[in-house]
Amino acid sequence: MMRNSSYLYHAIPLVAIMIFSCSVNRQKVIMESDSRKAFSFYYEALADIEKGYFSQALSDLDSAIHYHSGYSNFYFVKGRVFDFLQKPDSSIKAYEQSVKLRSHNPDAWIRLAELYRLKKRYGDAALNYKKVVQQYPDSAEFYLRLGECYYRQKKYLLALDRLRDYQLLANPPSPERKKWQGMTYYGMNENQSAADLLQSYLEQYPNDNEALKYLGLAKFKLGEYDQAISALNKAINFNEMDAEIYLFRARYFMIHDKKKDALEQLEVSLKYDSLNTDILFELGKFYYQESKLEKSHHYLRRTVEIKPDYWIAYKYLGFIAESNNNLEEALADYKLFLENTFADDTEVRQRIEKIQKDLLKK
């Protein structure tokens, strides 16, 4: 009895090992079989793509992924099919999965960068373009696109660096470089450089409404108002819903004392961008100058509700409060304005002194 027991004691582990070994081998066979099926569907998908059968290709790729979900290229090719079908959101998801499975994936980086840029996801686009230029340091086009994306993110110094890299590499550089460099200079408040570059670019591409707009804005800030309004009027023909253009046209009419035309432009601009604090402030200032204090207060108060650090608005709110004999409120508004303004404002300082004296008499 003891002998049989000892035999069973030694036999049980042996049986377990045999069962485990069979299980592993079976799993290996299944995995190899699944992998063969996956690639069979993948090659069918490639053949479908060559024939232009994109819907069938997607179906085959889904089958391939079902049998082998960890192969990066299945998703990359799926992304390409969605590109052909002009479905950018689906393309992005496929390429993202491809990169997730294989992080070093330059072809996917390129496609993701371009798709993100077209979807105005400039931060994501820049991250991918940055990888691409590290992989392909002599490819000029990617520096141009990276410069554009940095400009869109208001990273102006980075934008200039990449655009200069592009200019050194490209032979010859595209005139588009002047557009992004000019708009970058405008963002940095270097308006003369901006105007020169944009004007040069527009000689070759006269109907680029974005370049026309920023040429107009740069010229306006340089005090060249007639040239500014000419460029802005051309730009509005291409984009009738650009609130900022109407705002600057309103400012042009105010300079020429055409108040009715200015108000009309401000109202149109507000219709297209009701949260734009520059527009709201201009309306508040306009109505203050027209002695319509209630309307003025409405727009100025709305300005600081949206952007509490719009300091110049507090100056006019102080004027209105003082006109209504709300001296404590006026004093608070004036102080808030002065404490956050670099340039001294003699008029406001004198008003503060007068209010303080009047309050002492009470």
C-alpha cells in the first residue's frame, strides 16, 4: 500500500507537467494559426487597396486585427485607408494606435502631424513634427510646418527659429515662409518687419485673406491707416465673419470721426464674436463718449466679467461711477486701473485726489 502511494505521489506531478506542456504547445499552435490568419487578411487588404476596394480593405484589416491585435502596421494601413476615404478623425485614431504599439514610427508621426495641423490641434501637431525633424533633420518642409504650428500656439521665438532653419535648408525657400515669419513678427509687435514680409508674400499670393488681414493690422498699428483699411477690405471679401477685421474697421472710422459707420462695424463684429473683450470695450468707450452711460456701463462691466485683468476698462468704469456720484466705487476702480498700468495717468491720479478730499469732508 505504501509503495502504491509513493508511486502516485511521483506520478501526479509528471501528469501535471505533461498536461501543462500540451496546453502550452496547443496555445502556441493556436497563436501561430491566428498569426497566419491575420497576415492572410492583411495581404488581402493590400490587394483590395490596389484595386480601390477601400470598404473591403477595412473589413479585411479588422479581421487581421481580430486575430493579431498587436501588430502596428495593421493600424497604420487602416489609417491610410481612412485617408483615402477622407475620414480624418478615423485616420487619427488608427495612426495613434499604430504609434501606441510601436513608438518609433516616423511614417505615422508624419501623417499624425499633418492631420492634427489640419484639425487645428497645433500642440499635438508640433509634438509630432518635432519628432519628424529629429528623424529627418535635412527635410526642409517639416521645419516650415513646425514653424507654422509654433506660431499658432503663440510660441513666437520657437517659430522664428524653425522658420530660419527652413530658410537655410530649402533651396529655394517657399514664399509661404514669409507669411508665417511676418505673422510671427506681428505677434511679437514688430509691425514694420511684419508688414514688409507680408507685403512681399502677397505680391505672389494676392488673395491670401489671412496674410491680407495681418498686413492690414500691422499697417494700422504703424499708423498707415489708408493702406491698412485697403488690406482689411480685401480680406473681408474672403471671410465675411472675421470679427477682428470689423473691429479695426470701426477704429478706422472713429479716427475719421465717422461715428455711425464705426458703431455699425462694432455691432457686426459683436454679432460674430460676442465674447471678444476688445469689441465689448470699444462699445463701452463709444457709448461713454456719446454720454450714454447706462449702455457704456453694460459693455464695460461685461468686459471685466469675461476678462478681469482688462485694466483700461476700470478707468472708464471709474468715470461712470464718479458721474453717478458713487465715489467709493469710482475710487476703487481708479486705483485698480492705476495699480496695474505701467504708464502714469495724470487725469486719473487727479480724480483720485479730488475724490479722497471729497470723502474726507463727509
